[in-house]
Amino acid sequence: MNNQLSNRVNQMATSATLAMAAKARELRESGKDIIGLSLGEPDFTVPEFIKEAAKDAITQDYHSYTPVDGYGELKQAIITKFNRDNGLTYEPSQIVVSNGAKQTLSNLAMVLLNPGDEVLLPAPYWVSYSDISKVAGGVPVVIKTSIDNDFKVTPAELEAAITPKTKMLIYSSPCNPSGSVYSKEELRGLADVLAKYPQIIIVSDEIYEHINFVGGHASIASFDDMYDRTVVVNGISKAFSMTGWRIGYMGGPSWIARACNKMQGQVTSGANCIAQRATITALTNSPERIKFMIDAFKERRQIILGLIKDIPGFIANEPEGAFYVFPDISSYFGKTLNGVTINSASDFSLYLLEYANVATVTGEAFGDPNCIRISYAASTEDIIEAMKRIKNAVISS
Ligand code: PMP
Ligand code: GLU
């Protein structure tokens, strides 16, 4: 009865990251020894001090519906965090807590986009930006970037994509999937262009803020002329290894926050009470307490980059943040490996799944058809073994 589904969902792509993770899980359950490097999910357990806060919340009998936009105490913790880490000042009316940053992004698209509004997506972009925009009636406008410029959009490229219909710009820094980090100067270059087009709302996804190997995270919202038109998106999934706890949040203009609150109030209500209480503890503690995870990612990045260099046909830039590498593998297009003809990054990613038993994600899902994404949020042993398998699968064919 597929024909009874709405056009909305029929036209929507399945999340490629989640689909690949599900496929890897299925193959593993059927007995295959799959190494999963598809999902952007830290492999650490939740830090003990945060778990304790969650247990306390249960003991203290937190159980009721929460305020739609988050507990007041959590909003204060978020305000303190924005001030401490980003030099940004917000009032509680400018903060909304949601069920993951994904819902924050979805709220923003739903409350800001009208049918036909264009959404600028410098590619590679995070997989869900495009479909979240489309569901809300927006039209994604993909801006191609190049590996030579570290996959970062230049002011000229940004300006060339702007039309009278442009309503929103969405990007992440550190970037999922390229790992690129925009410096303050680079953001100022983009802000100079945006200053000429006041109708554009900027959605700055900073969920990988702490996973930055070059230091000095910069937010475009810290420029006075951008503050009033920027929404900063963040969450606890990545920095605190709390993907399943589903807490994300935004700071931005109060007229947007009010609308997100209204939208969320009809769709999901407020986020889980125990997870919110734990997030207060996560955010009010010093980021020093999670530095061990960042250090581990940094070490793994060096390991994976060293190994990727030895795989023929892989060209990778050096990611400065997040936990992904995004090699260009287009040199394999048109070639046949183990009898399989590779015509696209999807073919290549599926080939790796079958012949190397390693799960990656096709770059097509991120708007770059020449690359694949490899997550190194995995153990060092898995990373080393996966790279060995990939190398064997591409050379011994
Ligand atoms: N933005 C980016 C760039 C991401 O990689 C992710 C992945 N989880 C999200 C948003 C959504 O995060 P959450 O788990 O908070 O929904
Ligand atoms: N953000 C992660 C990723 O890119 C998790 C999966 C998802 O939320 O789509 O792999």
C-alpha cells in the first residue's frame, strides 16, 4: 500500500548514515565480521559523573512532562556554556532544548521555510540538512567546494549561490563529514558576504565544537552584525558520547526560539526529564573532563591518516575536527574490482562492505559524489584492521 503514503515521505531519502549502520548491524547478526565505520557515534561510555547525575534525577523522582523548551535550570546551564565557551550572551527566551540536535534543525526548517525558499548547503554537508529542508518545503542549493580548499566554501562561492529566494544557510564547523574547521577569519569573510543579504538566516551547527584538534573554536554568532540572524545549534551527542540520550539545543533570536517552542509543543513536547537533568551536569562541568576523549580522537586521526596514505587511489585532506575522514576515491570510477564495476561512491562503499567487511558511507549522501566518509570514532584496533582490509580489497582484485 505504498501508494497511500504522502508525497512528502515518498520523496524523502532514507538517512544514509543510519541505513548503513542498520545494514552493518544486520550483516553482523547474520554472522559476518563487519567493522562499522559508518556511524558518527563515539565509542566511549558516558562519563561517570554524568551517569551519577542521571541516577540522582531518578532517585529524586523526576518523572513529569518537562517544559516544552527545557527546564529553566538547563537553559541557565546552556547560557553559561555559551558564555564560557563561545563568548555568546543569551537570555532564557533565546534557548530551546530539543530531542537531539536533529530535532533542533528540523524545528528551524519547519518554522523558517516557506515552499520554494532556498537553503544554501556548502557541500559536503551533513546528510540530514537536505531532507530536513525539503520536508519543510525548502529547496536545497548545493554549493560545491573543493578538497584543495579543505572542503570549505569561499566568500565568492557563497555569494554566487545567493538569489532573492535564499532564506537560510546551514553548515557545520567542525564539519561532518569533512572534518574541516572554519577559522574566525574565514567566518568573517563569509559574514562580509552575508551582511549584504539581511534576509538570510544562518544556522551554525556547532555540535562538534569540542572535537577540534587545532583549538580555538569560532562561532559566526560572535560577530555583532551576525548575532541577531544566527541560530547556533549544539548538543551532547558527540562531546559527551550521549547519542542515545537525545538532547540538543539552540541559542538564537527569541522570535525564532518562540516559534520552535510552539512547533515542538505540537510535535513532541519537551525532551526527556532524566536526560535534561544529566545535561545540566554535563554542561556546567569543565570541558577538561572530556578532554581524554578528544585526545583519543586526535591519536586515532593520526593513525587513520597514516594508513589511508598507503591505500592506492585514496586522496584525503587532513581533518581539523570531528571524527571523520572524507577521502576522494573517484580514481576507482570505471574500474572493476573483484568483478564489480565501480561507477560511483555508492558502488565503492557497497564494495567495501562486501569485500572488506567494512561499513562506510557514500559521499553522495553528503552532496559530494567523489568521496566516502569513514568514521574513526572506533577503537584503534578496529581502525587498523579496517584500513588493512580496505587496502587488501582494492589491491588484490
Ligand atoms: N549535526 C551534525 C553535524 C551531526 O553530525 C549530527 C549527528 N548526530 C547531528 C547534527 C544530530 O545530532 P543529535 O544526535 O543531537 O540529533
Ligand atoms: N550524526 C551521525 C552521523 O552522521 C549519526 C547518524 C545520524 O544522526 O544520522 O553518522
